[in-house]
Amino acid sequence: MIIRLGAKAAARPIAIDCRCPPESWPTVEATLERSLGHGAAQLFTAIESRPLASASIAQVYGALGRDDDGRDRELVIKIQRSGLAELVRADVGMLGFGAELLQQVPRVRNANPRGVVQQFERNIYEELDFLGEAARMDEFNRIMKELGRSDVCAPRPVAALTTREVLTMERFHGFRVDDIDEMKRRGIEVIGFLHGYSGFEQFTPSTPLIEREHYRILSDRDLQGLRNERGISIGTARTNPGKKIKSSADLADPEKSK
């Protein structure tokens, strides 16, 4: 969980890595059965025993099964690592103790280590609740439908096969964000923002982004330089210009959408 805190707090390039060592299939299968009430063979037509991806909170498997409408389709199952909630509680307690000590150091106090850990605690418990993640996916799809955007959607969760520990959704086929050859084959351009994205709120239709001043299109050489053996490095910044938008109706509110 210390890795997750570092990713949350980072304001410099970090590496995106979906290749943490996976748990064994028997361990994963036990989580599925405990969380969904039945074994994998009873719930899915087929399920791959080798994960598509494995990260610090969960690992993902391809499967065949039925959606909430009873239709057969390709699915993806995101399964939380076993015993993770208990591990997080222990780690958060340890981090909180360290933050309280750092809070007493004058030169560190202004960085608000106590607040950083409290924010991390809220975020990590949200991430551990896959029911909340499924609800946000449904809400995103509802908003896109209201806006008439049939070309933009999130995978649709399967409610009957989703719990706090297991998230089952329809499968989208794509490619990794660091697959440069595939991006070139599809004619996809990658844009780099010269000053991060924390200042995006200042741009409007009357003051648009200007190429070479605010952004530039990355070349193959630029993209090759972003990769390492673990994945692709990206930059993060603390901003959320859309934090006041809760529904499509909010887009018409000047105060919420400015």
C-alpha cells in the first residue's frame, strides 16, 4: 500500500505498471466463491486461469458468461487481492502514526503529512469498494447517453456478478497505452502538454490551447523515451476542473462548468 500512497502523492513522472506478481488461481477462485456465493464454474461459461493484468489492488481475468439481460458475451472479472482490507487497515494505521510524528517537525508541517494520509485513506477505501466503481461506470454511461455520445462509453458492469470484492463487466478489446507501434498503425497522435494539466481551467473557446506554446504532438523518439522495462512514464498533477460536474445538467450551469 506504500506504493499506492506514492502514486497518489506524486507530482512528478511515475511508471504505470500492471504486472505485479499475481495471486495463485486457487486463491483467486476462493475469493470468487466467497464473494459471489458460487464457484467460478457455476457462474461463468469459461474463465481464463491466467490473468490479463495484475496490479496492487486486484487482478483481471477474461471470461465468457451472461450479462444482466441474459445474453452471452465476453466479460472481464476484476478480483480484489485476498486479505487486502485487513492489510490496508494495518498500513493506514502505520502511515497515520508516521504522519503524526512528521506533523511535529516544523519544516515538514506545512506539507500537511496528516492531511495527505487522511486523503489517501479516503481514496484507498473508495478503490476497495468495487460496487462504488460499478456505480460510477453506470453513471458515466448514463451521462454519455444523455449527451448523445454513442461513441464514448465505459464497460457495462454485470450487477448480478459484482460485489465489493469482485467487479464483472463487458470486455472491451484494445491495446496498451505504451504500445507505440499499434498507435502508429491506427494513426493515433499523442499530445504532450508543456506545463502539465493543472492550468487547464484557464483555457476557454475564446482562449484556446496553442500548439508549441501549450502543447506539442509527441514524436516516435519522444514516446520511446517515456518507456522503461515496467511500462510508460506519465506525469501527474493535482487538479480536477470537472469536480463540480455531477450530471449532464451541470454542464449548462456557468458556475459549475466554468
